[in-house]
Amino acid sequence: MMLVCRVFTLGLVLSIAAPALAITEQATQSATEFYQAYRKAFAKAQKIEDILPMMAAGQRAKMEKTPADERKMMFGMLKEMATAQGDVKVLKETATKTGADLTLETKAEKGTATIVREGGVWKLDKESWTNK
């Protein structure tokens, strides 16, 4: 019985501490570092749901309202575009009232990303790209 209580207590502590550690790590992370982590997570993602936790609430809600088949098709198109972009450089990070705006660049495109803080955690709100 004592072992069961210890295992339960350890599981409870870990379930409470893990999200707190993630928030603490993000508190020291710049918007640029978050965006770079987002790009890595997106590259590994198999479906849009894999990256929804990194998206701002408004964007996440839009994605969740999209029918599953459309979401899958849209994710496939986004993956193709991201792969074609190759490496993305963050040229500039500008602080805003709600987070930061990033100026981005690839070999063929220039872009912007709006990163916001929600509940003390960085989230991607918008990303847009145009040809150079």
C-alpha cells in the first residue's frame, strides 16, 4: 500500500511540475527562440493537432472549427510550403504590447510572424510570406 501511495504521489507531482517547468523555460525564451522551436515542431508534426498547443487561442479555435478533411488538406499544403522554404532566418524581433513581431527571410521569400504571450507562454498568432 505504501508503494502505491508513493507512486501515485510521484505521478501527481510530475503531472503538476511538468507544465510549470515548460512555462518557466518559456519565460526565459525570446520570441525568436520560440519561433525557431515552433518551426522544428512543425517540421516533425504529422497532423495539425500536433502544433495546435503552440498556436494562439484565436488561430487554434479557427483550426478546430475547420472540418477534419479540410484541416488535413490544409496541413498537407502548409507542410509542402514549409519544406520548399528551407531555412528561415529571423532578421529582426520587435517587442509589442502583446508579444513580438518577427521579420523573417528565406532564399526566395520575406515574411513576418506575430508572436503573442497567452498565460505567460509564447504562441504563434500569425505568419505571412511574400516572394522577394
